[in-house]
Amino acid sequence: MTLVDSIRSGDRLALARLLTQVENDTPEGRQALDQIFPYTGRAHLVGVTGAPGTGKSSLVNQLALHYRKHEQKRIAIVAVDPTSPFTGGSVMGDRVRMRDLAGDPDVFIRSMASRGSLGGLAHTTAAMTQVFDAAGFEIILVETVGAGQAEVDIARLAHTTLVVEAPGMGDDIQAIKAGILEIADILVINKADHSGVENTERSLRGMLELAHPVRRVFRHHGQSMVMEAPKENREENIWIPPIQRTVATEGSGITELAEAIATHAQHLRQSGDWARRERARLESELEALIQDSLTAQFRADVSQERYNEILSQVVGRQISPWEATRNLLNGRHP
Amino acid sequence: MTLVDSIRSGDRLALARLLTQVENDTPEGRQALDQIFPYTGRAHLVGVTGAPGTGKSSLVNQLALHYRKHEQKRIAIVAVDPTSPFTGGSVMGDRVRMRDLAGDPDVFIRSMASRGSLGGLAHTTAAMTQVFDAAGFEIILVETVGAGQAEVDIARLAHTTLVVEAPGMGDDIQAIKAGILEIADILVINKADHSGVENTERSLRGMLELAHPVRRVFRHHGQSMVMEAPKENREENIWIPPIQRTVATEGSGITELAEAIATHAQHLRQSGDWARRERARLESELEALIQDSLTAQFRADVSQERYNEILSQVVGRQISPWEATRNLLNGRHP
């Protein structure tokens, strides 16, 4: 039985091994990615991002439990942890999750720490979701911490992106998050039993208006509604990010959140956005691979000695970085 | 008179024009960067980063005023504003600054908005600091907003990096900032007249201990001191980031901050770190230029039709992204 057959028949050990090879970007991993690629494109990728302290991990756990219990779907969780590029190490462990989801053969959880390059992290995450996709996992939850460029890059991979907030975060943190808010397909206020939930919702709604300026968004029986939208917009199939309240520790609001995720998937398919996102995702993956390959070719063509010699000339201000680049690139095929 | 001579003789109009060409990455801009490069390497690059609301811009203004008044140094300010990659536009204006620093021919202020790519932003910032450096500005203050990867990249350019905090930011925001804290050479608590300043300092000190685990840092007459450091560390020339309190709106603490910046520059030169940072900085600039050039060469070699055709095959799952990359790269020189 080939590796691909093993993966697709549900062999967890083969799956774990392949994920490691993909994470380490080995030749075997690359070859396997080639082979599994025709079997990808079926899973629903759901990104979950938010600041530390919002209870993201509990929320992801509860969503996974919901999908197992009520929809019998096969679930993969990729917990991406781009901790400081300086200290390294992984904060999130798999152990806490294991208590609830352990022993279920249709749930697979994988933590991934930063490998230095943040672009590389998004790339590796994309590759890992392809493995889960080919292995028949129907929903892949990709969890990231924070609001940096890495999260934005990883969110671009997802079909549906959840941005998780919690009451009691200051206005300043929200300002930082203005960028990440614009990638949200669904806004979740977790810990909705805490005080300040109304303030959080009001400020999120204000930011939604900024992000979607042609429309007025207001709260109506717990649903986001559009008012005063220009006629041409109203007739299009526009998605307004709903705001969902949850208390993950008690499991409340999870059914409604799962419904919102399903509604978003339906919207993507009906509007043609699913295919558009898929194409954009594959294009950025292709571009990253092209860039990696070009750099690898360059490294193979130019000796370390020559590179160091030219760098020393730059440091000594004898030649400019541009001149150095031209010298290095012209001298590749002597 | 050549452009380079004009710049070096203090022609502000020529300088402004060159900065625009560099920001737009025009062929003229690149050529000029080549020509000015031998005159660079003299300025002290000081990065200033921190969340919105910490009063960074006032602090930068006060520092500039201090250097003008007490040290007669020529000062450039580059205000980098990587606002949301989605909305674009610049929040910080030059107008507020102008009130205090207007009319001084030895101060030059330039705002720069994000050009989409964050890597590109760090790259453009580096090029602009080279222009100011060659034009004889002795201190270049580079101000960035937030705590994302862009700030970390830009901080890597600076000889001295100031991370600005303010009392009253929650613990959560601080957790996000653990990464950026590790790039700090000097920690500034601005708005030090606000309540909660003791808490802020305590939490920063705690984070400093995490970032510099071999040493114990405690506060002693307003100075950071080392205790219980292992012998081998005590004998090395190690820099412990001091914590400086300021009230930028009143100008208090600015002299002490300028002293800390000067002490850090002295430390860098004595320890050899100045040369090491310079080399690392030029190497990462060289690598970015090489990558840009490789991509440009690739784009010139491969027609858009061929690229689109191959991308469509990937989207249709006929070939994998890796196969597509190999096809595109092998077919470059037919």
C-alpha cells in the first residue's frame, strides 16, 4: 500500500509521519504533497484567530466536539503558534485538548511552532491542511494567536475566518486589530458572560461599519442586518460578518456559531467566492514555491565564498547593495 | 552639480525629490542609491515603536527638539505607518509635527504609508535612511506603529530600538508584545504621570527577566542594575535595556532618554556590536535585493499566458503546485 493509500484509508500513524515530513519540508514530504494533491479541495478550512486570553483554544475544542456529536464530521485541528521569533518554543500543548477529544479516531490535532520565517509558517500550514484534506477530514480548524502579519497570511488560506474577541480588552488593542478585523467572516465575542460584553459588541460594530463603509450594520434580534445599502449592493450577494456571542467553557453559543460557519460556506459556494478564494490561495502558494525555488537555485549557483566576498565589499562601502546584486546575478553562469 | 552633490550640500528640494523616487522605487532612485552608498554609514539610526496611544509621535518630536537645542545635531524623522494592508491611507500627518519643528533647515520629516507589501516597507525604509545618512543627518529617528512583523523588521534596521509603553494598557496587550520587547534596547514608559505607572514598570521588568533569563534586573535609583549574573556574563560587555520614564507632552525625562541613547551607541561601538549590526543589516538588504531581482527576472522570462495556463492546471488539480513550479522554472530558457 502506498503512503497516499495509507493516509486515505485512515492510518493515523502514516498521517502523523507525513505531517512531520511536511513540517520539516523533506524531499519525501514534497513528493507526497505532489501525490496527494489531486485528492485535495474538498475540506472546509476554518481559520480561528484572536489575541491571547480570548479563549480561542476552548472555542476550537467546543466546535470540534459539536461537529463530532451533531454532524459526524471528521475534524482536524492545526494549532499554529508563531511565538516570538526570538525565543522559540510552543505555548499551546496538545494535552489540554486531549482530555475532551482523546481516543476519537475522527479527530486529529496537530500543534505547529514557528520555524523562524513567518512566510514559511503560512506555507507549511497550507501544506499541512492539504494533507488533512486529502486524508478526508471535512473541517479543518486552523488556530493562530495574535494579530500580526502571520495571522493575516494564514487567514488568507481559510475559506471562513473567525476573529475572536473577549470583553474587557482596551480600545488600544482594538485599534491594533483594525487590520485583522477586515479579514473576519464571522466575529465571535467569547466569554460573553463577562461584564463589558455590550461595549465590546458596540465597538466591533463600529469597526465593522468602517470596514464595510457602504453599508450600515445594526443589531436586530442577534443578527447583523444591512440598512441603507445602495441598491446595487443590496442586490448583490454580499456577506456581512455576523457577531456571535459564545461562552466556550460552558459550550453555549456553539451551535449557533457552527450554523453561521455553515451559512458562510453556503454563501461562498453560491456567490462564486469559494472558487475565487481557492484560485487566489493556490496562486499565492504557487508564487511562494517559485520564490523558494529561485532562491535555492541561486544558492546552488553562487558559492558561499563568492557571496561572502561580495558582502564584505558592501560592508566596506566599496560597492553598493545594488551593484553587489548585479554582480552576483550576472556571474551565475560563467 | 550632480544630484548627489545637491543632496550633500543641503538642498532640501533635491532631497525631497530623491526620497519620492526612492519611495516609488524608480530607476532614477535606484541609480541615486548606488551613487550615495559610499557616503552612508555615519548616522545613528534610532527606531521608535509602540502601540497607538503611547504618545510615540510626541516623544519623537521632543527628542528631535532636544537634539536641535542641546546637541546641534541634524535630525531626520521617518514616520512609517503600516496601516491596515486593506484600507491603505496614512493616519499620521506631518502637520502636527510642523508646529514645533517647522522652519529648521536641519530637521527633515518624512511620512511613509504602507505600499502593500510589508517586506517592501522595511526595504523602502532602509533605502530612505541611506538617503538621509548620505545627506549628513546625524540622527535618524524611524517611528513605527504597533507590534507586528513590520515593526520587528524595521527595528532590525536600527542601531538602537526604543519600545514605548504607557500606563493603563492591559496585560493582554503586553503578552502580544513579548516579541517586540525582545528587540528593545531601551524601554520607555511615556505618560509616566498617569496612574498605573508602577504596575507598567513592574510588568516590563518581569518581561525583561524573561527576555534576559541569565540575569536578574531590578530597579535602583531609576537605573536598571544587574544582580546575580553568572561571572562569565558579568565580565562580558552586556547591555541590559534600561527603563526610562518620560512625559513627552511636558518634555520631562527627554534629556535622560537622549543620554541613554548616547550610552547605547557608545556600548555598541565598544563591544563591536555596531559593526556586527551594520553587517547583518547590509546582508539582509542584499538578500532582499537578490530576491527581488530573481523574481523580476522570472517575470520577464515567463509570459503571463503561460503562467495563467499553468495556474489553471493547478486550480483544476491536474498538476500539483510543485509540478507547476518545476514546469515554469524549467521552461524559462526554451
